[in-house]
Amino acid sequence: MPHSDHGLILFREERRVRRADIGDIADRLIASRPTIRLARGPGAVIWLTGLSGAGKTTVGGILERRFQAAGLPLVGLDGDVLRALFAADAGHQPARRLALALAYGRLCREIAGRGLHVLCATISMFHEARDWNRANIAPYFEIYLRVPLDELRRRDPKGLYAGGAGDLVGVDLPAEEPRDADLIVDHAEGRSPAETAAIVEAFLRRVAGLDLGPSR
């Protein structure tokens, strides 16, 4: 699957070519937040990753509200929404998932380069995508919500584990779990999304130097 560092991602399906210009998508996402305040210099990219059902969207939503309450400029990105923006019909084969993961990283870099922090909640279980992020985005913070498969099957908010989708990462497709995440949080039974978000928030204060207001 070809990909370009100039911001043009190509998805080939038989005779069709679908193009998503990363700069244009960044413009649309930023324009949809008219009250956002630009920061000085590049923003931080917070890459919140985990398997389906790990709680990325819920934890990410809590963190996004904390950024908003602190008056920090943040664009929150969710994997399901990003897939719809780039190529809703791109399929779920590993090569196409990788192409999307690389596109997400480039979008994060584009937005952060305009002075906004970015929180991207995505599965994107590929070493290549995360390695690209580390090599091309700064500051970049990778946070892994680790949940045992048995717990994911128990939660199964979308019915994917029970439904036998056939293309589920970590079950039907291999998952390349993060090998050098900046923070690993065991978001398993007994730990609420608010507690996990508090752990991530403490990390962002301590390591990323982000001022999220009074500690909670």
C-alpha cells in the first residue's frame, strides 16, 4: 500500500483510488473547534492505544474534558471517526489497517505542527506506525491501555468478540503490542475509566509538563 510523506494517502480498491488530503482534514478538524486557543510552538501528540474494548474512547473523553477545563488547546481524535474521514470502505485487512495507522500519525503531526495538542485514541497495533510517530513527531507520548483478552471478551461493548467478526485485532489478526510505550496502564477489572484517566493525567503533568489545572 503506497503512502506519501507529502500528505497524500492512496487507498486502491480494484479500479478505484480514494485520496484523503491530510492538510484538508486537519483544516476541517481545527475549524470545527472555533473556541480553541493556539499554543506557542508545536503541540504534544498523545497516542492512546489498546485493543478494541480497552476503554480508549472513554478514557480519552475524560482526558479531553480535563484539557478543555484547563483551557489547553486540544484536538481529540478517535479511530472510528478517523476511519470514516479517511476511507470508511478501506477494509480491515492488515495492509489497509497499517496504511490508515500511518495516515493517523501524519494527521497528528500536521495538527500538532499548528500549535495544538492532539489526543489520538486508536488501535493501530503496528510497530511500523508507532516507530514512524517516534521518528517524526515531537513531543510524542505513547500510552498503552493493556487489558487481558478474557476481560475484553467480558466487556465487549460492540459485540465484536462474541460476534466472530473474523477480522478482530488480537483474536483473528495479530496485534503488535507496544514494545516501548511511555506509559502502560493495566486498565482491567477493578480499575475505573476515571482512575485510569487520573494515572494518565499524572503522567502528562510529570513527564510532558502539561498544566491541567488542580489535581483531582
